[in-house]
Amino acid sequence: LKGLNCYIETMIDCGLPLMAILDYRGFRLTAMSKLPINSTTITTNSADAGVTCHNKDLDLMKKLEEVAKILNLKKHLIGSTNSVETFACIDLEGHVGKDGRQYLLDFARVLPPDVETETRRYHLTRRLRTEFVRSHLLRSNNLSLNPDAMSNFIHRSEKESDEKDLAKAIELLRKNVIQDCVEHLPGEMELLVSCSKLINENISHTAGSSLFCLIQMIRSRGINMRYLALLAIQLTKRYSEESININQSTDLQNSKFLANSSTAINSIATILTSSTPNVLNEKCKQPSYFSMPFENNSDNNNN
């Protein structure tokens, strides 16, 4: 769904499926509308993990090229025997349907992987966030990323260079982007104080709202929630070092900020790792809380 949203936001001129995620009693289902396509209508990329690759629809390929420029994705070769060029992940299938319209489907791996090795096949599931992939930081470093990096889908002639680019990008995320977020947090003191109230049993709806505003702030900078531990470590290190050579009053204020920010991050981690989001719904006494819209000052999301 998140990959589909990436393409919807680019306003690409082709058919896209309706999609929804349904969570019910520990089960998650992805519901998608039927499209007028079959195995014979594919024109772009691959439906069999690269065994057969297609590049028959030049018009659709031009549209994918425009999307790649917006998303900062790299043109690359796919397939080992009949290699073709593409601007998207290999399994983003392009079809000309039975009604003559162009369609795209299979958006699970639209964004580049957030891994440096193929350990445990995380390269198939852990993706970078759109805000980071499209960021000025990557563009200013001349880094456009291959969504098929760290996989065996790409041509061996490009594998090494694409994986080096991905490693550079992940290093920028873990060092520059997270550090910048840490530097920005003092300006969110009121928000952090509100988030720290989550440790109490009777938290308010305002505290819950503040928590999600903080999550949104972190995500809007392109930081996945799985980096909370690294964010907490850098936060603690940053303000512990700063408190050494400052006067007592400032030290007291700094300690208060550090305590509140650490509590807020711990609260986020606790909520996100809970067995069900209903835990927060129940505490906030707001059944519809998770459907509340949030203003996004960037582009999209990917946990």
C-alpha cells in the first residue's frame, strides 16, 4: 500500500488498483481490486522473478522514467539472460489490459532496501522511507538508488556499484539524518513533555496526539521507526556530553529535556511493539484515534 501511495502521489497517467489493508484479530489481509489483465498482457518488467523480463511498452517506460526522477530511483538492468532496462523494481508489473488501458501492480518493493547485506532476506522487506530517498541530501551527493539493490534480480555488471551507492545512502541516514533529528529535538520540548505523560496510567488524548506528532516528525525526516534505538543512543550521548561544561541552571534544564525526550522515545517504542494498537486506543479513550489525519510536510511513509 505504501508503494502504491508513492505512485499515486506522482500523478502517473495509468491505471492503478484500489487497495486496502484489513486488520482483524491478529490477522492482516490486503484487499485489491481486480484488473482486466492476465499472464499474456504483461509488457513491462517481470512476473516470474526475472526469468522473463519485458520492455514492450515504450510509452509506459517513459512514464516510469518520470516517476523515477521524482522518487530519485536509478535506471538499471534486470534479468540475467534477456536483460532489459527499467526505472522501477523488477516486480512492478506493467500491463496493457484487455480494455486497452495501461496498468501497474505489485508495489511491495517500490523503494530501495534498508540493508547492507542480504542477511535473512531483509532486502525484500525492509525499505527506506520516501522522504529520505527523495531528499536533497541524497540528490546533492549525486545518489539515486536502485530499488533492486542487494538482490539477484539486477545485472551483475551493475550490482557492485549499486550496492556501494546504497551503503553510502544508509550511512548518511544513520549519521547525518538521525544526528540532525537529535539536534532538532530541543525545539520540541513541549511536545516531549507531553509525550512523557504516556508513562502514567491515565494518559490524555492530548498526550496520545503529541506522541503521534512526534512520530510524524521523526518519519517526516525519513527515519524509520526501527531506528528508535539508534536515535535514543545518539540523543543520550549528545546531551550527556553537553552537560559536562555548562552551568548548573542550564544543566538542570538540559537534564529535564534529556529525561523527557528519553521517556518519549521509550513510550514510542513501547506502543509500537505492543501486540495491538488497541492498547493506545483504550488508554486514550479514542476508538477512532488511529484514523486521525496528520499533516505531512514531506512525501510519504514506510515504517
